[in-house]
Amino acid sequence: MLNKISAFFTELVEDFQQTTEQKKNTELSLEICCAVLLCEVMRADSAFTEEEQDALSIILTNQFNLSALEVTDILIKAFELSENASDFYQFTSKINQYYSLDERIKIVTLLWKVAYADGELASIEEHIIRKIADLLHLRHNEYIATKIAAEEFHLKNK
């Protein structure tokens, strides 16, 4: 009888450990969540320009202090998640959970920088950024301020 109880608890602990390990492996990092949103903006107009790809890599490197190899790994995961995502909520909810309003505003500014990187702002890019800004709980004036800041940055660095 004691052997059966002991075996039951051992199996229960092993199942718990496996489940915890699986969650760790599938848990989204903040870097990946941000990268997916940036990829969504880049993919929006179906034109993957070299300027957008460079902007995306530079943004991830600077924002998260990552090496080139880490950026490459994150982008591979982010593109895969972006292609299979049905919505943005799983990514924006993680960002909302861990980022302050100022940090979320910065993320939206970075989205604009990717959109402006190819020199053209497609209406679909603007629509996606608006959706993401809403999910990140930005007010309209904050959304507009991020757009203006990114536009000024683009014009200055043209």
C-alpha cells in the first residue's frame, strides 16, 4: 500500500517537473514578443526591404543589448510566431504585464521606425501599429506623439 502511494507521488512530481519544463520552453520572452510585433509591421506591406530588416536588427540590438547571434535567433523565432499568430494579444499582454507606460510608448515608437525604414508608410502598417498601440493601452495623443517622433527621426536620418 505504501509503495503504491509512494509511486503515485513520485509520478505526480515527475509530471509536474515535465510540465514546468515545457512551460519554460514555450514561454515567450519580452524580446521575442517585441520582435514579433516589429516583424508584423515589417511584413504588413508584403515588402521585406533591406532597410526594414536592418532597422529591425538594429532596434533589437539596441533595445535589448543583444549580440548579432542572439538577434538572429530571436528573429527566427519571431518570424515563425508572426506567421502563425492569429492575433497580437499573446504578445501585447506579456508586454503590458512587464513594461511601464513609458516603455510601451517606446515600443510603439520603434514600430513606427520599422514602418518608416523603407521610406514609405503603407496604410496597412499604420493600421497594424494603431491596433498594437490600442492593445498596449496607449491613449490617442500618445499614439500620435510616437508617430511624430518616428517621422522626425526618419526625416532627420534620411
